[in-house]
Amino acid sequence: MSNQLLKGKKGIIFGALNDMSIAWKVAEVAHAQGAEIVLTNAPIAMRMGEINNLSAAIGNAPVIPADATSVEDLENLFDKAIEHFGGKIDFVLHSIGMSPNVRKNRHYTDLKYEWYHQTLDVSAMSLHKTLHVAMEKDALNEWGSVVALTYIAAQRIFPDYNDMADAKSLLESITRSFGYHYGTAKKVRVNTISQSPTVTTAGSGVKGFDEFISFSEQMSPLGNADAESCANYCVAMFSDLTRYVTMQNLFHDGGFSNTGVTQSVIDKFGTEN
Ligand SMILES: NC(=O)c1ccc[n+]([C@@H]2O[C@H](COP(=O)([O-])OP(=O)(O)OC[C@H]3O[C@@H](n4cnc5c(N)ncnc54)[C@H](O)[C@@H]3O)[C@@H](O)[C@H]2O)c1
């Protein structure tokens, strides 16, 4: 059901790789809620061309390649998006994550530092670069909303999440710091949404992901939140109904983050008397 919550709003969505991507669902829901969208992803991620199917499904949204670690690419993206929209932008979704150390199974205690830099650059500093370019170009409307996706490993240890945990901590810190400056200067809000484990290309790269997703399901009173529900929450954050929410890390996890243990997990440890 569409309430046209984003009617008249224009947004850039980073990170739709295939139809499992959280960003893909966000693009679909935002479009259904009345938004106009520009899609972007790293040039290398577009080789399969799947993003063109998404573009076609949401009113031929332009697809503008940008490596989110390149300030030059981001400048080109914002220039082209403003030109396409004929004006400023109302919302941005940062849905980007990648760790070469995770991909190549390097243990956290033995990281390859060159890759560690890449993890932090792609998964966290890219948000700073995006906000910096947007601010410098005065590309976002007042009360504009920027959302980045994160995971609770920023606050607590999940051993196999590896150096992505450090990247997410940095991402959440950038959200607070830039959120302060952008809010003060232009009333732009910046938040992270901390999502349940979700079956996607990035998600399933984490070792032991299938077992972990079941554990998380059992540890969440409402169960794991799926990608489509995450998209609904992102859209709520882009809408005018959440104008005074900024600099927050918002858990979208079925209650996982506030749960110490659940009965179903305790039952697994039951001993026979
Ligand atoms: N899947 C999960 O379990 C889960 C849970 C919590 C948070 N998240 C976060 O959600 C976000 C989206 O991930 P997803 O699960 O939809 O997986 P995904 O693999 O579909 O999306 C990750 C995206 O990052 C893009 N990307 C990588 N390097 C890039 C670069 N240099 N420039 C621009 N884009 C680049 C990829 O092309 C891809 O589209 C990530 O930030 C991820 O950490 C995922």
C-alpha cells in the first residue's frame, strides 16, 4: 500500500547490486511511495547489468556509476543527479559494505593492513566523502535525510564480522559528527539504521552466516527483520514524519539489541534430570 510518503522527493540510492540487496528494496519502496530516484553503484558492480532491471522497474531511473571512495566520482554523481532532477536532493541511502579481509578469510588478529584501509575507506569513509561532496555543492534540501546501513557488531563483538566491525563503528561515529555539522548548517539529518542479519551478497560473505542468522532469529522477540521491512524503515526516515531524528543509530532488529537471552535459546541448553 502506498501513502505517497515521498511524493515530490528526490533521492540517490547507493548499493543496489542485485534483487537481494537491501538498497534494491529501498529503491522499490521509495519509488512506490512517490519518490524520483537516481541509482548508483561502483562501476565494477555494474558489470552484470542487473541494476538496469531495477532502473526499468522504477520508471527508468538513471544509473550513474561512482566508486564511493573517489571524491571525483562522487562530485560527478551529485552534479549529474542535480542536473537530472533539475534541483536539489532530499534523501540519500548509503548501502555500501566490503571487506577484502572478510572475503579472503584473514583472521582479525592477522589482518592485511592494505585491505584494512580498503575496508574502512569503502565501508565508512565513503559516507564522509558523500556528505562532504553534498555539503560542498549544497546539494541537499533543508530537512534532507541521509541514512547509512550498519550492524550491531559496531557495539559488541561478533568474531566473524572481522574488520567490518571497526568500519561500522567509524560509520556510526561519522554519522554523529557529520550529523552535528550538517544539522547546524543546513538542517540536514544523518542517521544509521542497524539492520538484522539479512541474506544478501554482502551478508552471506560473513563466515558461519547461515548458523548465525538462525541464532539471531531465536534471539529476537520479533524475529529477524527482512530487507523489505528495512526498506520501509528507511523510507520512514526519508519522509517528513521523522524530521527531528538525527545523529542516531536506530536498531531495526526485531528487539535483538535489547535481548539478553530468550526462552528458546535457554531451551537449547536444557539438561535432562
Ligand atoms: N546483509 C546483512 O546481513 C546486513 C546487516 C546489517 C547491515 N548491512 C549493511 O547493509 C548495506 C548493504 O549491504 P547488503 O547486505 O544489501 O549487500 P549487497 O552486497 O547487496 O550491497 C553492498 C553494496 O556495496 C557496494 N559497493 C562495494 N564497494 C563499493 C564502492 N567502492 N563504491 C560504491 N559501492 C560499493 C556493492 O557493489 C554492493 O552493491 C551494507 O552497508 C551492509 O554492511 C547488511
